[in-house]
Amino acid sequence: MPKHAKLSPARPGKPPVIWLLTDNKPGHRNQLKGLGNRLRVLAGASLHWVDASLIKVPFWRVLLATPPPLQDPELPDPDLIIAAGSSTHRLLLALRKFKKTRTLVMMKPNFPIRLISAAVIPAHDRVQPSSRVLVTEGVVNAVTPLARITEKQEALVLVGGPSPHFAWKDELILGQILDLISQHPSWRWTIGSSRRTPQSLQKQLDPLAGLKVTVVHPQQTYQDWLSHKLTASRAVWVTPDSMSMVCEAATSGVPTGLFEIPARSGSRVAEGVNRLKQEGYVEPFRDHSKVMSGDISKADTLWEANRAALWVLEQGLLPGYHQSGQRNGAGAKP
């Protein structure tokens, strides 16, 4: 991971305004929250959420870059508009010339990147980095790396469900969970399932609840449940079907292991998860002793939200910031 350039101080006066265009899907909203929060901390940015599902954007507005009427007429004029999710793309493109604002998309878009100012795209989407494109390891998320890992023997298990990227097998996941619990009987375990977890597996997980094991259904969680549980954990185990879930666990800095599930041929998500393993951010199940003992050393911290925010500022995508030695405001701008 490259060293971060130093930034010049923010210009005095009004803080920069960022619009976050969302489709309200949890994964996409998490990406926006992660990048937006870091820009708020680093640049004092004011964040404003815009629900793209409430705004109709005819195709002619996309072609002519003509903004549609917005639901909230009191929104302050933006300095930067960030979108995540394909259903937000029409609105982003319609706003691309709105009062000379800059525009940024997260994840690989289904339109030419030259139409907007910049993009933040994970490596598994196979896009080359450029002055307009930052390539990240995994997906940006809202987790902040922990300054200190707890000494308590607390482990977190995050269970997803069937996906197009892995050949899901209930018995394979259950067997690995039982193996971990039996090999580490002194540990306390929290097993969190998701909305995608098959009922057939959930019915086998529920009876595991007891003095040392807590089973948590998705409807029992709350907005910051995962962050709070990561803070209290000394080890975390994740099914690899959700890139977002894997990246959140790895970003926390808690030793993270992945359950073994056969990857489907040609899957870019499986390729991205494998990159994280190769870089040492997560460990395969066969090395579970390393995760449980905390015997893991990484040269770098995985905090792509922070790296992306610094890149946004270095590229001049927010007013008043620039990379040291470069012209103020320099950056990609169509």
C-alpha cells in the first residue's frame, strides 16, 4: 500500500458539501458511509443523503446532464456527489454538470468513467488505476481499525448464505463451526447469521446456543451491532460469500479467518477474496490456529475508506485540498 501524501490545510470558511446518492441497499450504503465519514473527519465535510429511489430520472436527462427535481429543495449545493449502486447511476449522470460539481462512483459502473470525475473500484472488478480511478483491496466500508484487540477469549462467527460466487453447502459450514468450538472450549462464541442464511442451516445453529455460545438472528441485530461485536472480539470467522462482510472483519484488525467453501469458476468476488488471503489480511480455515492464537503479522492495515478519502482530497475533488507540490484543485474533471 503506498504511503499517503500530506495534505494542505482546509480553506477557511464554509465546509465542503457532499451528497451521498443511495439505493438503500446495506452494502452500498455502507460504502458511502465509510468514505463519507472519513471525508467528514479529514476535511470537515457536511454529508447529505439523497435517496435515488424517490427521484425519477428519464433517460433524456441522463443524455443531456439535466438535473431532475429533487425531493429536498433545501439541500445545499454540493461540492462532490458520490453514488453507490447501479440504480443510482442515472441520477449521478443527470447531475454530472450540476453547478460544476465533481462526481464520483463507487464500484465499477455500467457507463464510461470519462463521463464523471472519478471512481473508486475494487481490484476484483479488473479495472486499471489512473488519475480518475482508485483501485482498492476489497470494498470500502464503515469499520474503523481497532487501536487495541481485546485479551478476552471472545470469538465472532459471521454466516452468510448461498451466492453466485461459491458452492454453498450447509453441512460444510456447520462442520467447520463445530470443529472450532470443540477445539477451543474455553472461548465464548457469538454466531451471527444473515438474511441470506438458509433456514435449514439456521435450524442447526440454534441448538448450539448455551453457556459458551450465543446465536444471533439478523432481526436481533441493530445498526452498529457488527462494529460493537468486532470491538469485543479476539478472533472473527466469516463465510466468504459476502465481500462486504469479509472486508469489514479484515478492516477491524481483529485476526480474521475464512471458512472454506468451493469457489465457482470465473467469479470475480472469489478472486477478490483470494487476493485478501494472498495479502495476509485474512487466513484460510486450515490455518485456524494462527487466527485463534493471534499469531498474525501484517505489514499494512486494511483501511480502504481512509485511503480512498485521502485520494479524493489529493485529487482535488473537494475544494481547498491538494497533494503537496501540486496545483491547488488539480484532479480529474470532465
